[in-house]
Amino acid sequence: QAQLEALEVFATAGPLSDKETIDRLMQGYNALQMELQRKQEALVEAQASLEAHGAKEASDVRMFYEQTEQRVMGQCQQLQEALAQKLSVEAQLLAAQASREETEIAKARLEAEVQRLKTKSESDEKVTELLQMRVQDLQVLLERHTAANAALQQRIVTLGLELRTCAETVESLERSSRI
């Protein structure tokens, strides 16, 4: 831009018929043309380099994205497996706890049943003792009744003999009174 302004000033400063001025203007113009062409080539190279750099950067970004995606997917898979394992362990713990609670309930029921049977057994033992005492009392009573019955039977036999004797005596007296 500065060279263009210098050429403009130079061109307007002198007469145009001057061959030297025209040559200088042409040289300046050619120098500017060459400078412009170099700059355009540099611009094309810079754009190509920028595009290549952009393509490489895009490729690098894509590769980074794919690697990151693979790592994240792998970590997600690991997290899912860990979560599944955690849920499995929790389910096993809950099952074990439920089983333990069922066992405790069954144990409590068994202890209550044992206590009930023990109490019943103790009660039955007391009833058995009372029954045994009652049986002994009844045996004593039976023995007394048996002895009393034997005495009564003996008395009946004796009374029967006495009755017979009385009957014989009455008969004998009746016979004697008839005579």
C-alpha cells in the first residue's frame, strides 16, 4: 500500500512525457505486480497450509473424540457391570437378611412351643402326681372297703348261721309245741 502511494505521488509529480518517468513508473508497477503475485502465492500457500492444518486438526479432533467416546463407553460398561454386581450383592444381602429373619422367627416360635410343652409337661407331671396320690387314696379306700366287705360277708355268714340256728330253733319249738 505504501509503495502504491509513493508511485502515485511520483507519477503525479512529474510530466508524463518524460521517458525516464515512465520507465520508473513501469518498474515500480512491475515491482508492485511481482510483490502482489508473491503475496498472492504466499496467501495461497498459507490457505493451503491452513486447510491442511485444519484437516489435520479436524482429524486429530475426530480421533480424540473417537478415543474419548471409546474410553467413556468402556467406563460406562464398567460402571454398568459394577452396578449390576452391586445390585446382585444387595439382593443377596436382602435374601440373607430375610432368611435370617425367618430363622429368628422360626427359632422364636420353636422356643415358644418348647416353653409351652415344658409348661404343659410340668402341669401334666403335677396332674400325674395328683392322680397318683388320688389312686393311692382310692387304693387305701378300696382296701378298707374290701376289708369292710370281708367283715360284712363274715357277719352275713355269721348272721346266716344265726338265722339258720334261729329257724331251726323255731322249727324245733313249733314241733315241740305240736306235740
